[in-house]
Amino acid sequence: MENHKRQFYRINYPVDARPRLRINKKSYDIIDISEEGIKFRYDEVLEERHLGAKIRGTITFKGGQALDLKGTVTRLFKEDMIIKPKESISYEDIIIKEQLYILKNYPLLKFSQE
């Protein structure tokens, strides 16, 4: 597998710091997030589980922020799904604040762009 740099910074969350994505009264752990993608874990069959499906939900971050999400399923794995948001997630308003939250609460965690 080739090692390459990503175009957008990605936050890989420790288990205890994972934000939650709420879709249709169900809530799912977000594994990682960037300006152009959200990877979350689902433990049941979702109606929206097919490539190209439109997803609507709300992300609630551990730091207290919330974000309404509209996006499209771009990748599927056995237990994980990746959504491309219709509008980019704000680097200044979300990504940086999440980095700071994790650095403050998980100081031994190293961030990586892989």
C-alpha cells in the first residue's frame, strides 16, 4: 500500500472521545473526521446502507458542539461507513476545536495525518 499525504487533516478519535452521529433516532460512534469525510461505526443494518445514499443527521461532539449533517455515502465496510458531507466541515470552527479538545483531555495521544 502506498503511503501518501491526505489533502485534508483527519482526526482519529480515541474511543472515549468519539463524537456521536444521530440518524433517525439511532446514534453511532464517529471513528474519524475531516473537512470532507466522516467515518462512523454502525452495529446494525441501516436503511441508508448503500453507496450514494443520502444521509441526514446531527453530530454531537464531546466538547459540546453540534453540527447538522447532510451527506452522501461514499464507502462501505463491514462495520464502518464513510460519508462525504454536502458542505465541508469547517476547519476553523470544528476541526481545530476538536484538536484542542483532544489535546487537552488526551495529552499523550499523537495526531497523525494517515
